[in-house]
Amino acid sequence: MADAYDFAEHDGEDLSRAVSKLRSNLKSRDVLLKHLKIAAGVLEKAPQDVATLGSAGAGLAALLIDKHILGSKHKNVRMYAAVSLTHMLRIYAPETPYEDKELEPVFDLLLWSVQQVQEYQAPMFELAVSVLQTIHQTKSYYLLLDMG
């Protein structure tokens, strides 16, 4: 995880392209994985300011909770979605881009992702640690308490 946010204009353009590609082909594992990796990388560098994401922010927020992503049978797709979701929660904090009913499957995915720490193999382990660090940094676990 980046210590300082190094978000540049081209990162916003990269995010917009990734959102466009994701939107056009949600059923291809290769497309999902490639563009979720891009999105996760860009979001990691983004400061806690929704405006930096531009119009791609709302589009990505909606795509990340799509059934083809949240319910993917591919572990890598779900893990990069979890990384992206934790950063979206960080960027939008203290608000969230999701309704309460949409947060339940999001947190199911996040809980699944942190359990992947048990897989001591790269890249799953590093991604699971990244999710844990971002949840801790942003205190997103408080959202879980609000849902209960």
C-alpha cells in the first residue's frame, strides 16, 4: 500500500478506460482481471477525495457490486474487486457510495478476502494483507457494526 498518494492526471484517464472496458465485457475473466488490477492500482494512489476520480468513480462503484464481479468464481477477480472496494470505501469516507442493502455482499466479499491471508502464496497473501491494512486504516469495520 502506498504511504503517500501519488495520483496523477493520467491515473484518472487510466481509471476511465478501465471502467469502460469493464462495463463492456463483464463476463470475460481475462478482461475483468486485467481492468480490476488497473483500477486497484489507480485507487491505491488516489487521495481521499471523490472528485479526483471524476465521472469514473460512480461508474466503478456500480460495477464493483455487479453480480459478475462480486459473484465471480475466479479467486483473483474477487480479490482484486475486494482491494478496489476497500479503496473506494477509503476514498468516499466518511460516506459510502453504496446503500445499506448493497453493503452486505460487499462485506461478505471483504470477509472472504481477509480469510485468504491463510494462503501464504503470492499474490493472494499480499492482496489480503492490503485489504486488511486498508480496512484498518479507514476503520471500515465500523460500517459492519452499523449494519448489524
